[in-house]
Amino acid sequence: METKKNIAYSLLELAFISEGTTVNDTFKNSLDLAQKTEAMGYKRFWLAEHHNTISIASSATSVLIGYIAGGTKTIRVGSGGIMLPNHSSLIVAEQFGTLGNLYPGRIDLGLGRAPGTDQVTAHAIRSDRMQAVNNFPGEVAQIQQYLSEDNANAQVRATVAEGVDVPIYILGSSTDSAHLAAKMGLPYVFASHFATSLLFDALEIYRREFKPSQYLDKPYTMAGINVIAADTDEEAEENFTSLLRMFIGVLTGQREHLQPPMPMTDDLMMVQHNPSVRDMLKYSFVGRKEAVSKQIKDFLDRTGVDELMVVSNIYGHKERVKSYSIVAEIMDEINNA
């Protein structure tokens, strides 16, 4: 598949809490990152919803979106995503309608159906969430209705949301949401930065089944990749050890703050060859600019996506900004080739 021109590039922020830093440090670093990536030409700064995880500070996602949007000027800020079964559709519409009024034309609402946490915590968030999971399409449609000017005469209204421009994106890590996004004529975002095996199946389903809507006249696809870029392969590989240890923690259930980088050990090299880890890290591009550029271009050639969602979970803030800067240079070169 030929690489498209003028591919947008955006970033997903989990607001990782690095070992030795505070939650407040994390929030300040997230805002600084948003301001710097805005200047680099990134289109969106999305925040992910996670709960009961000591290493992630983006649990009150809509609040953090307001903080980031208030400290930036042009970059779009949104959710990647709001885990809709955790919430009332009315409350989500009111929150994002409020954000859309405060920051016109800059707020995105990405919606997913996973819990963003373990099952015990998911039950604590909303005891009837499985009912909401099963009615995910209906919940999405309800938010669309609340955002519509046509809802003005309804018995239940989100008055701050009616007629407000807040585009909805359907997020997925399997093929289920591909069918839904296509049926509803909405943009589709695949979480290939950790769920890699069904990427091409999901994109093919979405494109084949897509039905034009009032929101979108043709398919629009986004896909996530992990990027750890640095001036040298050696530095990038060392920074990569923080991400590798994070994935190990996910698989073993031993969660901890994002750990400082360390020299690549034989043990970590062996872990990379574990089938589960290798699958999760399939679209993780690590190295100097030239190496990462080749991997990104190959990914774009193979997927044909319209937009790249970049995740760079690196321990040091300065090193993370550097990685995003390298990606911006790569995307500028690709788009101007």
C-alpha cells in the first residue's frame, strides 16, 4: 500500500509517573510536553483513561484535558479514550460539551469500551458496567444525541453540549469496534501500540464496511506505535529498558512507577523474545533517527493509515521531548518527500 501524503501525527499521553517524581511533577511535565509538541506540529494531544494504577496519573481524564487545553493554543486535546461503560453518557456529554465551549474547535472525544483497569476496580467504578458494555453502540449514539441541536426539545438534555463541535472517535484493540465505527461512519483508532495481532484485520473490516455519515464522508484511520528515539541507537536502547520493564510488570501483575533506564541485560533481551512480550512490542520502534524513520515509513506503507498516534513512554522528561522531536522531523520529511 502506497504511503499517503500529509499524514497527520499526534501523541497519546498516559501521564506516567516516573520513579522518584510526584503526581504534580507528572502533570507539569505533561503540560510542558503538550506545549513543546504543539510547536513541533503535532495535531492532537490525547490522554488515556486508566484507574487503580500507581504509575499512571490520567485517571480523571476530562479534568486533565481541560488543564492541557488551557495551557496550549492550537493543538487539539482529547481522550484516547474515555472508557464509556465506566460513565454516564449524559455526564460525558456535559463534560466534553463544557470543554468544547471553553476551547472551541480543539476538543476530541475518543470512546472505548474496555474498563481501563482490573475487574474489581471496574465494578467499584460502576457496578452495572457490563450492561453498559453490551449497549456500547447505544451509549455512543446517546452522546451524539446530547451533542445535537435536535436534542433541544428532549426531556433529558445536556444543555452545555447541544450544537457544540466535539468530534467522536471510536477506539479499538480488536475487530469489534471496527464494525461499529464503520456502521456509524466515525473515525477509527486502533491501539496497535500494545494490541498488535488484529491491526490489519480491523483496518480491512473498517474500510470495507464503512458507511458515509454526517460526520465523515470516507474512512479515516489512526493507529498507535511506540517510539523510543534518541541521537544514538545505544541511548535509545537504554531508554527502551524502562518501557520493557513496564510491559513485564503488566504481564506479571507487578505494577510499579516507570523505572529509570538501565543497560540492556541478557535477562531483558531474553524477555523480549517471550511470545507475549514480543507481540505487544511488535510496533515499538527504537533507535536513532535513520532507523526509526525506516520503521515508521514501513508501518505507514503497510497500514495506509491517515494519522499516526505516537506513544513515547520514556523515564526522563528531556529524553521524551527529544524522542517526539525526532518523530516530528521524520514525519515532516515523509510528508515533504
